[in-house]
Amino acid sequence: MGMGSQNVMVNFIWFTDEKLFTVAAPNNTQYDRVYAPAGVRKKQIAAGRLLRTRPTFSPSVMVSVGVSALGRTSIHLTLVSKSMERTTVTYC
């Protein structure tokens, strides 16, 4: 193979990547306080006031793109909702 055919083959090599971004902000409960009257023990406080549950699924956005020596693909955004419905939007 000559040098010209190697340059042509390089044009058809694609590099692709995708990244998942979580839309919900992180929740830091380190400084949360529970106020109770003096002398009340922790086990006497209702569990609903002490426990914070995390969402099992937070909304997210997946971005994917591919590039080569000839150009790039369109940017694809996939929006994923809580009900696991996917909506794909393509940008040029």
C-alpha cells in the first residue's frame, strides 16, 4: 500500500463519545438539623423527621457525538424522564 491509500483510510476512522449528565443537584444533608424540645431522645422523634430518601431515578441528559478527519456527526441529546421515556433531539 502506498502512502496515499493510508491517508484515505485515516479519513474513515471515527472517534465517538457519550456522556450522561444528571440534572438533579446533589443533596448534602450534613448540616441539616432537627429541632426538638430539651430532653427528647433521638429514638423518640418520628422517623419521617430524621430520614431523607434519595430519588431512585433523577432526570438526566445523554450527549453523544462522533468526529473524524472528514468532519463530525450531529450532536444528539437524549432526555430521559422519570418514567424512563426517552426523547432524542439532534443538533447540527
